[in-house]
Amino acid sequence: MKIFKLKRQFVGYKKGTQFFLVSESEFIGVKEFVLRTKDLVNTLTINESELLKNFIFIKEIF
């Protein structure tokens, strides 16, 4: 499982909020990512450009 951190405020979440990458999917060239907050309360579904623009990869855990 991968952990990401917000670079800037995004969709009501503060800069620095950590998220787990729950799933990745691709359909006809469009990638979609499902992220959950570190406390597993909230879910966020974003596309690849939003992920690259607003998030920083922290680490991968097993």
C-alpha cells in the first residue's frame, strides 16, 4: 500500500494530510485513483493529473 501527502489544500483537505492509495484503475486510457485518509474515515476519487499535481508520494508499506 502506498502513502501520499497533500502538497497544497485540495477539496477541503489541509496541506500535509496523509492518504493511503486504496486502488488504481484504468479504463480506455483514463487512470483513476481511490485514496483514503490515514484515519480511514474519508474517501477521495481522483484522476492521474490531480494526483500528480496535488500529492507527493511518501512511501510504500506492505
